[in-house]
Amino acid sequence: MSLEKHDLIHELPESKEAIHLLKTNSTHFAKLFDEYHEVDHAVHRIETGAENTSDEYLENLKKKRLNLKDQLFTMIREYEASTAG
């Protein structure tokens, strides 16, 4: 089991500037970004044993995290494509 945190900057270092610009210019992106990091933090606490919960709850959190990540990745890629010269 991987206990690595899945923050977006770590997973997309090449998109650091796009992530920053989207966070400051898009309230929708910022909301999803914050929600993603809250869910990721919760998963990390459970996986490290800081919190106990059912396997079903953990799996649901992981699915939610993946869904949020997919939405954020799509927004980042669309932004990068629109600003590519």
C-alpha cells in the first residue's frame, strides 16, 4: 500500500504555474483543488493509521479523490492547451 500523498504539484510539477494561475483566477478550480486536498489528506490519515474507518469508506474516499483529480487534470490540460503558443 502506498502511503504517499497525492498532491497535484507533486504529480504535475510541469504544470505548477498553470495550477497557481487557475487557483487564483477560477473559483471553480480553487474549490475543486481545496476539496481534492481535503480528501487526499483524509485518505493519507487513514492509510497511516492516524484514523480508523471501514474499508468501504476508504475506498469511497479514494474514488472521490480520483474523480476530483480527473476534473482538475482536465481543467489544467485545457488551460495549458489554450495558452500554448
